[in-house]
Amino acid sequence: MNYAYTQIIEAIKSDIETRLYKPGKKLPSVRELSKKYNCSTNTAARAYEHLKNSHLIYSIPQSGYYLVENSIKNTETNNEYINFSSGNPIIGNMNTPDLKHCLDRAVDIYKNNSLSNTYSGVKSLKEILPKYLSSFQVFTHLDNIFVNLGIQQALSILTYMNFPNCKDTILIEQPCYRFYVEFLKLYNVKTIGIERNENGIDLNELEHIFKTEKIKFFYTIPRNHNPLGTSYNKTQRLTIAKLAAKYDVYIVEDDYFGDISFDSKFDPIYSYGDYKHIIYLKSFSKILPWMRIGITVIPTELLDIFKDQIRVSFFNSYFSASLISQATLEIYLRSNILKKHTTSIAKDLSEKQKCLRKNLSKLKDYNLSYMGGKSGVYSYISLPNTINADKLAINLRKRKVLVSSGKNFFINDNANRNGIRLSIACTDKNAINLGFKILFSELKNYR
């Protein structure tokens, strides 16, 4: 029998599954394969090349073909749990064919490149970022753009940087991004907080703080807030920008999830600023979770200071994202696949938000209030003092539901508003419904 090309491929796959071929052991040569399946050597070679492109086998020149090691197991994901705790989406939910295409193209195009002298980002990527950022009303020059490992790294550099206003205190929202709160506590950074709730912040209080305290910069997440799941209105964003210029306070604007917005008229604080006091941060980790990469937009008057701080930080850690991450992002942008990708994410998120809000509305039966559910993946359930958030989180974990205790998002215990944060980043509608059913069951114990 003369086997067809596709039949040979399926036969080899079957032999791999039955462990006839083992990792590290040499596979039959092309000539041996052609004899076994009574086909030409060209057909056998094509079959091997197909399996190679499918990442099932690899070749060594002048040696032959070998089976790729397949015993590596993913220990990070535990499907037994309903995960309302993590804000990071699951890679498997993404469009993997597009990812493979972009990775392949990136490798082909950048195979002769290196990261040498590209601490601010690969030039070809940076050249297209001004146009990309302009779609978010962030207008800047490529010299002001730095491609880095993400929000947390940019924040750590800015925290230790000496700003021209010669001030030394950092203002953050309460509650705030957990990992930055932990960073500030760990290194005893001089920090004060301002309360943020479903209505935003008190602008009069903000002006008083700017006027009376030595605020170096105000770190804020205007939309898709973590952990509240809320956004500032236009008046608040405009006023923050004006107060920053008036009192010589810098704003560090975290727009980590700005690609996913259901308000087409939402413009960042940066767009209302004087191009001197607003530092704009963007991350791609929530929409392209297989790589850690972000963008920092620095005002011109801060460029030299920021570059010096990067050089100091370089001795402790790298600043630039990996070459393959930058190359892949460039392909996503140039081919317009990123837009296709974010549109798909937004559609899926919209459906999950509807499911989330339907369940959140039932909290009134337990005399509980909540925030969020309309902006991003987060929401925050406020709890009375009779319910210990830590204990509730532990009890839910025992029942295979993961949530985050609210105290993790506050700089000090006095500001802590008792509650739990929920994230729908790595859940589907079935998991949301089941998770809330278990949550409601647990809350009945506190009645």
C-alpha cells in the first residue's frame, strides 16, 4: 500500500501517543520512513517537516529527527477552583492561532537582532507606538516612549526617582493596586492615601493634599480601577490634570486595561494635562498574558532624569522587555491583529459583566453593597464588621472558591474598608454563577 502524506502524519502521531517513540530517542530516518510506508523520500520528509512545524518533533543537522519532550506539566492552573482572585486571564482563552502566527513572524523578522543598545525599546516597534497611542488621545513623540517589563517595574523606578519638584511623598488611592501597596510598605516609602469610592475621590480633599503636603506624584488608576472596578468621570479627570499643573505635582496614570473600554468618549488624564506633569503607563499583560510588556510615556523635562534612573536600576534588573515580546507586539500592531483580539476580549467581557451584575444585585438580600461590575474585571463587595473578610476568604477557599481579602489593597489598617475583591478575568459565566451560589451559601452562616 502506498501511504498518502496525511496518513503518514496521523500514523506517526498515533505511534507517539502509544509511546512507540520516546523523547530524546532518534526517530526513523527519512529513508527508513519511506520504506515503512512505501512512499517517496520527499513525501516522508514533508511529513516530518509538518510534525516539526507542529512542534511535535525537532531536527538536528547531520543527525536526524527527535521527539519533543512532552512530560512537562502545568502546575500553575488548578481547574478544581473557581478563581475570583487572579486578575490575569488564562492564556488558553486567547486566540492561539493568531499568537502562533505573530510569534513565527517575529522570529523570522528579528532573528538577526539583539537587545543591545535598546534599553528604551526596539526602534521599529517604537516607531509605530505614537500612532497606536494617539487612538487613546495620548499624543507623544517616540523619544518619550519607553518599552519596559510592565507597570510594576515602571512604578518602582519612578518611586526612587528624584523629581524636579523636589518633593518626597507619594499619594495613592485607597484602596489601590495591591502589588504597589506591598512595594511601598516593604521599602518604607513615605506614602499617604486618599479615599476612593464608587463616586471617585473628593476633589477638594485632593487639592488640600496637593497644597499642604510635599507630594512628588499621585498614582491613580482612572478607569477599570483595581480593586473597585470603577472609573473617574470627565470632571474628575480634568480637575486632577489642572490641580497637578497648579501645585506642581506629577500624576502617574495607570491605564493598564485601556484597550478594553466600553466608554468611547473616555479620554485619559494625560489628554487634559500640560504635557509636563502627566506620566502615562500602559500594560499589555491583561490582553496578551503570555508576555510581560508595557509602555511608559515620560514628559520631555523628565527624560534625562528617567534615563539616569534606568541606568541605576539596570544593575539590579533589566528594564526592556524581551526581544521576542517586543517583536511579537510589533507584529500584533502592524497586522492589526491586536484590534481583532481586543474586540474579541471586549465581547466576552461584556457577557461576563452582565452575568456578574446579575449576581451582585442579589447581595441586597444579604444587606450588602458592592462597587464595580461595569468597568474592567474587578468588583468589590463591602462587608459589615461582623464578617471577617480574611475568615470568609479562607472558608470560601475550603469550598474551592478563591477571593481576595480587601485589606491587601490598603496602605494602612485605619483606611481599610472591610470587604472582598472579585475578579472575573479567568472565569466564565458558569463559574461565575456557581461561585456566587457558594458565596451566598457561605454568607447565610453570618445572618
